[in-house]
Amino acid sequence: MHRKIGKKKGVTLIEVLVVLLIMSVLVAIAIPFYFKSLDDSENNACKTNMDSIATAEQAQRTRTGGAYYVGPVDSAASATDGPLRDLHNAVPHCPGAPNEGYTVQSDGSGGFILRCTNPRHRFQWHNGKWETY
């Protein structure tokens, strides 16, 4: 009764651990890039919403002969009587925080400042330019 010693089948524990280690390193590298791209896309969507509101504000000024709407733009009044009526009553909200909206303030020199109320977004639209604050 002799047994033939053949090739072993399967993988060893060391091989499995090496594969898991390599996969862990790759995931550790990829996750920060993934979350950064999520933040960037959220910021870009928020800025796109703000561009739409700014365009509606400028249309409001043209329509009223120089008066800007000032106040929160997520209220029903701004959607029906204010600048957002040009957006067909589709009041945008910050994509990163659905309960957050946008505010419009006068800058004191005939222009306006548009800000997102989401505290993570530290940018504003002021007279056609993006600024951080």
C-alpha cells in the first residue's frame, strides 16, 4: 500500500493572507479618492443650482427695473413671486443636505451675494464670481 504523492490542490493560508493584504492596501488607497470625488460632485451640483438662482435673480432685476429679491430662496413666496418663478417653481436644494437651501443678500453696492446654507460649502456667488468665505 503505497500512496502516490501528487500535486496538492487548493491554496495555503499564507497565500490567502497575501491576497487579503494586497486587496486591503488597494481599498485603503481607493476610498479617499472615492469620497473626494463625491464631495467634488456635490459642490459642483450646488454651484450649478446657485448659477440657476443667480440667473433667475438677474431676470428678476431686469423684470422689476433694478430690484433684487433678498431672503431665503427655498420658501414658497420666492418660488411664486420672487426670482425663482423663472425656474418653474422648482426650488433647488443643496444636494449635500436636502434640508438646506440658499440665501440671497444685498452687497450694499447694487449687487447681491448668494450663499448655500450648508455649513460645509464655504463658497458664494457674488456679482458673477465665485468666492470662498
